[in-house]
Amino acid sequence: MNCETLREHYDLYALGIAEEPERSEIRSHLDRGCDTCVPGVRRSLETAALIGASASQAEASPQLRRRILASIGAEDSAAGSAPQVRRSSWWPVWAAALVAAALFAIAVYLGMESQRYAEEAAGLRGEMRSQTAQIGRLTEAFAILSGPRTIEASFGGAQPRPPQGKVFVNPTRGVLLIASNLPRTSADKIYEMWIIRKGQGAKPLPAGLFQSQDDGNAMHVQPGNVDVASAAAIAVTVENQAGADQPTTTPLIVAPIASSTP
Amino acid sequence: MLPLILALYASPEERALIERLQRREHQALAELYDRYGRMAYSVILRMVRDKSTAEDLVQETFLRVWNRVQSIDAAKGAVGPWLLAIARNGAIDYLRSSAGRERNAVELNETGHAPLYGEMEAEILLSDQARRARAAMDKLAPNYRTVMELAYFEGLSQSEMSVRMGQPLGTIKTWVRAALQCLRDELGTAVSS
């Protein structure tokens, strides 16, 4: 089919409503970098973009910007220059600074107790930083849980001695693991999550290190893209503190992922 | 001619933004959101009609852009229209999934293919043209406007429009072509030639 025939179908293609055989023909011309069809379809995509721009303007919640930045781990750096994030992310630091200033005044007034108050302020700042980081993790976890294409899988349900829990896998947001009854690891060991891929010889992909809490519970988030189609299971092994490129121990968690993918 | 002239001179800022995204500068994503976040949200909300879902899909859109930005040519690319295509494709994908409709992902993914957005006017979505696009849509005859909205905002094929509107497929095809021609006539100077 020549370009002249296809020309009148560019707009339909750009809107996603071209029919066969024109659709395949245009795709074929684009694939080979056709000098006529590439710029023609590009113009049609511009028209399509302008149709989108005609939508009535609406305002997303102020939290959305922060969510997006948090999802790439940018909360702190973005907060330095974006007014919206600056308001929400720096308040603990300002609060800590105020507390520190107040403590300093009290320390001067009380003389001998200044050192104790200063240490208290430093502890408070550290706690606030820790809470900010925790909020970031929870935001990422929520994004995975609420994602429309998130797949859920359980593990450990039939075992007499769990660990038990669930994993949630979203193709664009990452993997969330929630586990309980994890055995305590020794001081020089750590848990490492893996994405086990289909096919013989396919190496498992490392998906982050984590520790369990004293009560055996753990929540681990590995943000980012996941090729769900090639993933067979999510697994967890115990590794040395630095982690490993490949599993070196028998997994104590294996959560198979359903093969159907969006 | 003005938009075309603007295209030659107004894109360095956008190019710089793409290059910063490709260098994985987090602040660049914040600026990208400040530029296009509202538009992406508006389009997606218009499509899915649910604020919470729309925000999820906007987040997904920006993460896709962040993860795929290496595929766009910083020297030529227009990240706005590309982002909008990704936003729309994601929303259509969601609508089709939630309605149990047949997916059409191949073609939709192709319209989100970054190289197609090379040499496109970088500022096309940021200038006065968005207002002109609204005016052009408003000018369309009701049936023409309906088929454009069903195609763009609901991702319906012409056959699906035929069923939805209770009109013969041939009539729908005529309306679609006529509507596109009217839009082209109205926006003729808005798109590069």
C-alpha cells in the first residue's frame, strides 16, 4: 500500500482507531522510517495532542506532586527547590531547629544542663528524619497497593511454621512484600528479596535488602518497573550484610506470581 | 506561521529539561510535573471520571516517562505531547480493563513511541493553542464533537461508536473524517507543516 493511500488514515492511526489493513501498513511504513508517513503521522499526533489539550482544566490534589517525587526517591532533593514540597517536607527540620533554639536558650538559662538538652534535640532531629523516611516508604507501598494493575500473591499459608504474608507486584510501581513470623537473623546477615524469572538459566534479579523487626514482621518496598510477564515468583533469602548478586541460600519465602499480566 | 516560528526558537528549554531527565535529575521531574501535570490530570480525569484513579494514573504516567525518557531524542523531541499520549494510553488501558473490553494495546503503545515525537513542536501544549483547541472542539457540530470525544477520551473504535450512538458504521466513519477535517482546518497553523 503506498503512502498516498495511507495518508488519509494518519489521523485515525494517531487516535488509535485505524482499521486493518491500513493500520498494519502504516506501522510497517513507520518501522522502516518512511519519509512520507513518519512526518505525516507526527502531524496527526500533534492534532491528537491538541484534542487532549481541549479537556477542561482540573486541579489534582497538592499531594500528587509529592507522591510522584517520592516514588522516584526524590522527596528530599525536590523539597529544596519546589515550594509545594518544601512546605511539606521541611517542616520537621524547621520544627527541630525551633526545638534546638528553644533548648539552647533553656540551656543557657540552666547552665549545667545545656549538654543534655542539646543531645535531646539531636535525637529529636534524628527521629524526625527517620519518620520522614518512613512516610516515604509508606507512600511507595500505598502507591503499589492502590495501583490498578497490581497483582497479589500469598506465601506460607500452608506451612506449619511460617513466615507468612503477601507480595504485591505492580508493573510500573514495584514490589511490596509484607511478611510476619520471620526468624531473627544473626547480626552479620540480612534478608534479600529476589524476582525469580521464568525460563531455565534466567538469573534472579536482586530486589533490595531488608531486616525484620524484633517481632518478626517486615515490610519491604522495591520501587520501579517490574517485567511481570517474565517474573515467576518473588523470593527471599538470607544473605551476608552486603547482600549478594545471586541467591546463596535456600529461599525461605517463595510467592509464585500469576502468569496473567496486563 | 507564528507557532512554527516559535517551534524553532522556543524548544531549548524543553530540550534542556529532557537532557536533565536523562541525567536522572530528580528536580527535572518536578519541573516536568509543574509543566504538564495539570494537563495530564485534566485529560485523565476527563476519561476515567474518578479523582483517585486519575491521580494514580497520572503518577503512573510520570513514572513511565521517568523510566523511558532515554528513548526520546533530546535534540528534537517534544516531551509534552509524548507524555500526553502516554497518559491517554494508560487511561484507555484502564477503561478497557475495568469494562472488560478488548484491549488494543499494540497500536496504543505505538502512539506512545518516543521517536514519533521527534521534531514535534516542543511548546505545542503550553501556548495559546490549548485554548484554540477548546474553541475548535466547541465549534464542531454536535455529532462530530461526540465522535471525537468518544475516540479520544473513551478510546472507542469506530465500530464501538456505531453501537454506542446507534448509527450505521458508515455514518460514523463519515462523521469521524469530517470532524478531523474541521479540526485540521481550525488548527491548521497550530500544527507543524
